[in-house]
Amino acid sequence: MQSFELDKSDIQRIRQALDGDDDALKVLLKEYHASEIAILFESLPQESRERIINILPSETASEVISEMDYEIHPEKILENLHPEKRSEIVEEMDYDVATDIISQLPEEQQDEILGELDEENASHIRQLLTYEEDTAGGLMNTQVLKVNHNLTKKEALEEIIRQSEEMEEFYTINVVDNHNHLKGIVSLKDILKSKNTVPIRELVNPDFVFVKADTDQEEVAKRLSQYNLTSIPVVDDEMHLLGRITFDDVIDVLQEENTEDILKISGVSEDEELAGNWKEAVKSRLPWLVINLITAFLAASVIRYFDQTISRLVILSGYMTIIAGMGGNAATQALAVTVRRISLSDLTDNQAYRTVLKEFTVGLINGAVNGFIVLIFALFYDNNPMLGLVIFLAMTGNLIIAGITGASIPLILKRIGIDPAIASSIIITTFTDVFGFLLLLGFASKLLL
């Protein structure tokens, strides 16, 4: 199949084909990969999506639904399909993908779909539905390649061949005992190089990385990245092998977590869907804006306190926005870096101290440089050296505060058990506004009046 970028013409071709019969539409769809059809679905109404899924072969249809963005609600397509077509599609999916999609439906409809599947597939999905969505258990696929440690090389190869017929790919071979306790992993290369009579227990690597079923998905992603793994086994508290998580599952997790952090830092709830309507956006954002409005009154109270200074030095009003704006930008930079560091690894006390010290130094240098630029501007434009000095001091001081708060507040919130991405931006904005106005107006009162 030829690879190409999707554009408006592709959407137009599909829409034109939808006006015709199913045979012509089926011929056109053969030109597209399943992932491309999933992208095209974003621009099509629900009834068109369902029609396309119905005319696609079940194997291709399952790939399309699996590739759909969850904000496009692939579960609604399953919900409206004929039971026979639906069961064929679900049974073509990996267990973890099928579980993720089915879990979005009401419990009654979940039971209806599971009742249509054969007992083995339904049992695997029911098991996965018992785990929290953001844990290793909710992320894993129970379809896992494993061999008994008592087998010889020849017997193990036969078992691997038998199990691999039902798997698209595998990266490691898990070794278990007679009670399904995970004893370690072995590479296919080591098996192939050994003699036919060598028992697998002599080839197993007992020093391996694994995760428990209740491990948070972020921690799973960290371990896969830290140890450069393509997959990682999932076990229970007694080391029974439950399933596996592959690197492609983690890519989705990382995208989800990064999006979540970006939304939180921006004061947007993680519950807001990127493709949601305006009602969802208002419901998600308005509470944070109200909180921000309340904190803004603190900055306004500082201005009110210095109203006499402002009335006598009106020129300060133009520089107030510069000081506050620069402080907010600098604090956001420090916040973004610190939150990212926290998300990648838990910082020790020494690392936290060094992070705050670094941002203090950055704030001092950046504040002095930007303050000097504004000082030169005030000197030549306003012909007032003392005004330039006041602005220089206020700028330097506020960027130091911005660096310290941008680094320390998320660390403090993390230490007391609050997600640092949620409240940090509102707190640091309050700090930089209040102290920016306080420094500028305070220095002006002392040095210019």
C-alpha cells in the first residue's frame, strides 16, 4: 500500500463514496490503512462511521476501532452494531484494547457484549475489567507467551510455536513453574543456541523487571523507559503471571499523561475532552477561573494600598503590567521544568534543593538582564534614572521570586500529596502579581516620592 498524508481531498473522496453504493465504498476503503480510516472518522458523522465498519471485514474493522481516538467514542460504534458483527470484531481485538473500549459502556451493555463472546475471550475481558483503568492491570494484555521451567529446549520450542500462532508478536518468553509463578524470562536466542536436552530452568534469567497489577501506569512507563524494555510482565502479590504490557501501550500512556499535565498546568480539568463541546469546556474551566479571580483580588488589594503612589506617579501604571507579565512567564517556565522533573522521577531532598537553587540563580540573572534593558528604556524614554533603578530592582526581585515559587511550590505540593500540576499555576500567578506590584510600588514610594 502506498503511504501518503491524509488531507481534505481524502475526506471529500470518502464523503462522495458514502453517497453511492457499498461496493464502490468498499473498493475505495481498500486504498486506506486502518489507522488512516480511524483518522478520517474524526470528520465523519456517527452514522457514516457505523456504515463503514459494517462493510469492512471484521479484522480490518477491529483495527479501525482499536485505532480510533477515545474522544471519538469507539464504544458507541460497538453499541449500535449487529450482535454477530460486533462479536466478530471484539474477538479480533487484543484483550486490553477490547477491555478499554467496552469499559466505557454502561454495565448492562458490557454484560450484553460479553455474553455474545466465546467463554475464553469473555473470561479474559471480565478479568481485565476488574482492574483500575490507570494501573498495570488495566493496561496489560492477558495474552502472554509462557513456558514451564521443567521443559527441555525442544519441548519449549514446540510450546512457543503453538502459543505464537495466536499472538501477533512477542518480545520475551516468560518462564513459570507448575503453579504459574513467574520464575524469570529467557530470550529466544538463548533457547535456540542451547542443546535440545537442556532444561529451560538452566537458561532462565532470574534478574528481571516486573510490575504488580496495582502499579500506576506512570510507574510502568518509567520502568520500561529506564530499563529499555520492549515489554514487561505483570504479576500479583504471589508472583502469579497475569499478563504483559508492551512499549506501544506505554506510548499511549505517555501521550495521555503529558496531555493531562499540560491541561492541569493551564488550569483545565483533566476531565475535559480535547474534542469536547463548549458546555464541557465551560464546566471544566470556569471553576479554575473563579479561583483565579479570587486570588487576583490579592494583587488588586496591593494596588489599592498604593493608590496614592500611583496617582502621583501615573507613569508606573505602564510598567506594572511589564513587571507582572514577565514574572508570570518566568514562573511558568520554572514550573514546567519542575513538574516535568517530578513526573519523570521522585526527587530526593538534595535534588529538590538544587532545583530551587538553580531556578533562583536563573531568576537572578534573567531578572537583572531584563531589568537592565527596561532601565535603559526608562533612562532614555522617560529621562528618569531613579525610575529606571526602581524598575530594575522590581524586575530582578520578581523574577527571583518567580523562579523560587515556580520550583518550590510544585515540590511542596508533591510532598504533601497534592498533584503539583493542578494548583501550581494559580498559586505562582498570585505570587508574581502580588510581589511584582509590591516591589515596584514599594520601591517607588521610597525612592521616587
